[in-house]
Amino acid sequence: MKITKIKKCSTEVFITLNRFLKGKIETMRIIRTATTALALAMALTAALGSIASAKGNPCNPCNPCKMKGKKFVVSGPKNTASFTSEAPLEQIVGVSSELSGYIMFNPCNPKAGGSGKLSIPVSSLKTGIPMRDKHLISADWLDAGKHPNITFNIKKLKNMKEVSKKKGSMTFEATVVGDFSLHGKTKSMEVPARFTFLKESGMTKMQAPGGGNLLVGRVSFDVALKDFGVPSKKYSKVVGAKVGESVTIAVSFYGSDKAGGGGNPCNPCNPCNPCNPCGGHKAMNPCNPCNPCNPCGK
């Protein structure tokens, strides 16, 4: 009888112990699962925080708050600036095919506007009559010796309005705000303009053999000669009879972002991107400003 009771008691103890162990194992499993989930949540929160911090980092070249756009470089003989003078006795048209400069513009965010600079050498203006060209650049008129360039410093592009969008292109109307300099004098101006952004294609490569996306611009505005001290008193009576009191200036250009070192700086495989994981060691630099885990500060 005693042996039977002992066996029964042992069995009950074993069952109780087994249940206890199973419960403890299940509890530990639940705790381990919860701990893992908590760790993952904390890691995800930290990662999101780091990414947000990295994007807000003013030193981060991929910072979307800092990007002012791509640099579209204007160069080549197809870029022109011209002036037209209308007077009772004569019409004069002068053209320069040496327009150069750049435009900063972000096609992904056109409303952000842009900036830039365009200029021509005064000596490059041709009117079709060599003697008249000499007079035009002389000290009595534009004085290329003292003031060799005509420039337009573009401070900003405002009132950007999309007027056309097709596959591979977007056209905008805008107002160009800047300083126009001629004959040693500068005047602030706001003039209408039209811009078209064209993605690189076989057609764009015909215009710009070097490749790249293109920004095409057209600008036209009037300038009063007296505002810029043109001409000298010697020829003041000519104005109004043979030369218009104001002239219309028209600018036609295209700029390539490849010439401006274009390409998305945030492209992970861009060799110029310090975050580039495709280019080796830079991506592993712990002090890389693109590194969300950067221990060296923002």
C-alpha cells in the first residue's frame, strides 16, 4: 500500500513539475518574443529618427531642403542674344552668338525657382555692316574697352507656371528677376520668360553633343538707352531718328546639366555621391555626413 502511495505521489509530483516547467518555458518564450519585438521597434524608431536627422542635416549633400537645383551650363554658338532698334530712318539688328553662363534650376521642384548669370562680350555684336560694328563698340556707344561685357545676373525665377507637359519635357512661363548691366550701369529688372526642360534623348544630343538634360530659355525685354548713358553727347541727336530711344533685347539659350556636373547627387551609384555604396570605401566612412549613424555630429 505504501509503495502504491509513493508511486502515486511521485507521479503527481512529476506531472506538477512538468506543468510548471512547461509554463515557465512558455512564459520565457513569450518574454523572448516580446523582447525581440520591442528591440525591433526601438531599432526601427532609431533608424527613422536617424534618417530624418540625416535629411535635415545641412551638411548632407543629399539634403532635400538644401538642394537648389541642377546647374545648366550655357555655352556654344547656338546660344544667342540680339537687339533690335526701330527708328524712322533705320532699323538695326545686332546679334551675338557668344552668349554664355549658367542657370540653376530644379526640374523636380520648378516652383522653387532658380538663379544664374548670362553674358556676352560687347565686341561679339554684329549688325551686318563692319563700319557700324566699329561705331557700336566704340567709346561713343557701348565702349567695349571700358565695359567689355553685357550681363544679366538672375537673382531668382518667380511665378513659375507649367503651361505644357509631355513625355520627356515640361514647359514653364516665369518672371526673371535680376540685374541687367550695360555700359557700366546696372538696373534691376523683372522680365517675362519661357523655359522648357528636356530629358536627355537622341534629339537633345543633336543640340548638345556632350549629352545631358537640357534647359531651353527664351527671354525678351526693352531697354531705354538713356538709362545706361548711351550714346555720348556727340551722337545724342541720332537717337530718335536713326537709332531707337529703346531697343528690344531677345535672348535664346539652352543649357546642359551634364556640362554643369549634372546627375542626381543623391543617386546612390553616383560616383560623386559620398553615400555611394557602389563605389567602395566612402560609403563606410563613419563620419560621412550622409551616414545616418554619423558619430561626428550633424
